[in-house]
Amino acid sequence: MSKKPMKAFDALQEAQKIAFAPFVFQTTVSLRNLGVLDFIFEHNTKGGVTIQEISKGTSVSEYGLGVLLEIAESADIVCKDEANKYELTKIGYFLSYNQMTSANINFTQDICYQGLYHLQEAIETGKPSGLKELGDWPTIYEGLSQLTSKEQKSWFDFDHYYSDEIFEEALETVFKKKPKLLYDIGGNTGKFANLCCAYDDEVAVHIFDLPGQLSKALENAKNKGFENRISGTEIDWLSDNPTIPSGADTIWMSQFLDCFSKEEILKILKVAVNAMDADTELIIIETYTDRQKYGSAKLTLEATSLYFTALANGNSKMYTAEEFKTLVKEVGMTIEADKKVGEFHTMFVCKRNK
């Protein structure tokens, strides 16, 4: 048994929180979607609001509000005074109005919640057993373009929140040596490719991605007026012999490799190395679990690993920096720069060994 000091009573209380965690989560989603949290917060400065006033203001029955607010109070999402008036707590505020928390909640609710029921099966089989709750694809990446608009929004909002914030900061390093041709591996919606073209008038970007994502990225490039400088090639990295041509000055992989198992990462890195010359830079950006300042960030990444397990592909995860260092070394590359980017990310600038 752990030697971490905790009274048995406190441990039992924490155990119950875990046992009923899905109830608290769905309560939060319901209160938010029904407009209850917003309504309560609007009356925080007025000394709170009664359940009757909430019912009148939101058209939610007093019964429905009663069962939701009771558990919300126990979970410290709301508080109630002696006059039975409700106010939003700080926890409730962040659940309602914090961008990171909103992205996490929507991703959990719209993408992961039903699929996580199949987590044990995914662990036992090594397959994304929960993916069937979203659609019939080998991995989620083939199905991204086929998700509902709501599901797509939640997926991309989550993905972009943990990637977009570092793009601007990363551009300075990317263009330090003024690359003329950049490969964007796993270009997603093409946002980084568009930023590169806006940053440097002479760079050309070639995106390698699955058909659905590539089509969307090239459409976005055209809408931005960069169709003459942003091109693309369809690629399935899980096929037998994926290849990319030589000639790139920079190969960019941002939050891409964590979508694969270690064996698959080695395969992808070897393909990249074969396309590199002595001057080519391979830039890898990831959110490593062992490089997070706050426990909440580490928890987010560890939860994301379970999304990979149950829904995305069944065999990938969020890795440590040390694991990636070993993989980079194994394929014959050296990390020439190891930089912190933004709050969560690390950038490795790699070169092929001579």
C-alpha cells in the first residue's frame, strides 16, 4: 500500500468521487448546455438565485434542476446559502468559461465518452474498440472528415487548442535558415502551412496526409490565396512502404508522431531520414508527459493516451521526451536543439548523422 499519508475516511471519500465521476461529468454538461450555469453566474453579483428563479429563467423544471444542482453542490460546482440561493463557485466558473476546460469537456463528451466504455476491450485486443461508437473505420483518422459537424468541431477545437498556440512562436526557429521547401507531415487543416506562406513570401509547403484531411487543407490554402505555394500528396503511413521524396529543407511534424506506436514512429522517422540530406532539418513538436509544469497538464495528456487507446488507433499514446530521444537516436539522427515552446510543448530540431 502507498505510504502517501491519507486518512481512511478521506480515502473513502475520494474513492466515491471516482465511482460517481461520470455522474458529475454528465451533470456538468447538462447544466452547461441547458444554460443553467450561465444563468446562475449572471446572478452571482446579486447574491445568488433560487431554484424557482432558475426554472423560470431557463425553462428547466424544478425537478430537473433539483437533481442536477444537488450533485453539483456536492461536487463544489455551485454553492447554496441559507436562503437557498445558488451561486457559481470558482470550479463552476472554470467549467463554464475557461477555454481549455471547455475544449476538454466537449472532446470528452462528443468524441470519447461512449467509446471509453470499450477501454478494457481495447487494452485486451490492441484495437480501438470504442471507435465503433463514432463510425466504421480502422482508425479515427480515416473518419475525421466523416464525423458530424458537432463531432468535428469538438475534435478540432481540442486538437487546435493544444497545437495552434505554439505555431507563431515556432515560426522564428522554422525560418531561421530560410527554407525554400517545407514538408508538413500530417498537415491537418493546413493552418500551419498557411501561416508559413504568410510569414515568408518565398517558401513552398508540401503537405502529406490522408485524403480527407489533405482535401480540407488544400481547400483552406486556396481560400487563403496560397494554392500556388501549398501542394499535397496523399499518404497512408500504415501502408507497407510509405515514401516521401527528397529535396525538402525542413520537415515539420507537429503533434503527429504521438498518433502512432513506437514501432510505427520508427518506421516514419526512417522514411524521413531517407529523404533528408546533411542540411535538412526535421522539426518534431510534442507535448511530453515528463515536461509538464502542472499536474493538470500531465493529467490531460494521460487522458489523451486513453483516447488513443480506446478510439484513435489502439496502440499509441502521449510519450515522454526520453522515449522520443531514444527513437530519434535509433534512426540515426541527432537532436541539435531542444527547446520549450509555449506552455506545454517541446521542439526537437533534428539532423541526420553524417
